[in-house]
Amino acid sequence: MNKMKRRLVKRLKMYVRFQFSSEGASPLAVIKVVTDLGFQPVMGEYDFYYEVGGKYGTYRDMLQKLHEGLRGLKVQYTVTTKKE
């Protein structure tokens, strides 16, 4: 892989946006789950981000951990991944 591609892949970020319901877990419970996984809060269009790095396995593993961590909390979420 050339240097330019390596630099782009290393800058991959996974962004998460949540939609809460009064029937689900509190926002503070959701915040605890995602910050315990290593996500950082961000202001603006998304709620949290995770610095994926350059390995697809890291992306896949974190996506699975996020899904498992949120299971049962009755919160909807969307994931967007960007090269920055």
C-alpha cells in the first residue's frame, strides 16, 4: 500500500448518532456504554466518534462491540464512517 493510502486509512473515524425514546434507557446510560468503549463526544452533526485507525478488523470489531453494548437499551443509532 502506498504512503498516501496508508495516511488516509489511518485517519478513519466512526461517527455515531443516537435517537432516544422515553421507553428506552436514559441518555446517561448510553453515554456510559459508548465512552467505556472508547468513543469520544463531539459537538455538531454526530454525538460520538471513534478513531478506527487503519485496520478493517478494528472497524468490524468495534462495530460489533457497539452493537452488543447497546443491545437491550432500546436506543436507535446510525453509524457513519469517514476518512478525514
